[in-house]
Amino acid sequence: MLDTRRNNSDAPREKNEEAKRTTIILEKNEREFIEQLIKEGKEPGIKPLISKMLDIYKNMMIYDWHFPGEYYCGISRTAFVNVELLNILTQQIPKEKWPAVGAKMGDALKVSIQSTLGVDANKQENWDAIFHRLKVQGFGDFYLKDKFLLLKTPFIHDCEIWKGILEGLLGIELETRNSVAPLVFEIKKPKLASV
């Protein structure tokens, strides 16, 4: 690892913090793979690729993964599963039960998120961190715009299951505005705590 000072005075940096340069030596096949990704437009460059890999490494807690097939992200066991398999599974659930099943999934996800991130999922100021974690884990891309929740590329295709998941996770009531991807939900109000 080489440490060098930046000569560019316009470069942003903290007071008393030196810019550090790191050299990574790649095998020929690794370099060719990265160059192919860049050439195909799948990655904008080496630095953004490495930054993305580190973000995934941190958010998926890959540094805690010790045994193949036994991966935990916080308290939750994580598995890489084909989306098609999940959708076959959800198709076996009667449609009238989709919201309730989704709500149970949301409640379980809330416990996992809260124990892993240490944030209250019911507080809207924490949603960006929660949505980022869900995106990294492959749930889809979540956006909040005014009183609307938008979900692009959901890993489960059934809107009513998603409505239940989000209501259970975030402690809110939603109304469906668009039932095909991208899914759009209007936030109606926070759910009242049951006594």
C-alpha cells in the first residue's frame, strides 16, 4: 500500500487528513474480466466497481460469512435464492392470505433490520438506511417521494404481499396505486399499536 499526498488543492478532503493511494495488483484474468465489464457498460470504471463491492461487503456483512450455506446477516440466515422459486412458492398461497403473509414477513424483517442496523423501522428518518439495506440484499429499489413509496424491480411480483411486507416492516398503512412493477403505494397513516 502506498501513501501519497494529493497535489490538487481543489480536491475535497478533511482537515489534517491525507489522501491515500492504494495499489491493487490483479491477475491477468481478473483485469480482463473488469475491463470486459467496463467495455460492456456494466461498470463505469474500476474505482466505482471496488467502491460498490466494498459497500456490498459491509452491508451484507460478508466478513461474518464463515461456512458455505450458513450465512448470517445479523440474526437472519441469508440465502441466495432464484426469484422464480420464490414466486412459485408465493403462488401456492391463497390470494386472500397474501396481505397477512406479507405482514408476517414484514414483522420478521423488522426484527432482523432493527437488530442488524440498530434503527427503529417505524421512524421515517431511518427509511433511507433500511431501503439501502433491502436494495443490497436484492429486495428491489425503494424510493420515497412525498407520501408515495415506489418499488422498482421487486424480487416478489405479487403486489399484495409487498403491501403486507411494507406495512409490517414500516408500521404504516398503505393504499396500492400501481399493482405492477414499478409498484406504487400511497402512505395513508402510521398503524396504531395493538394493545
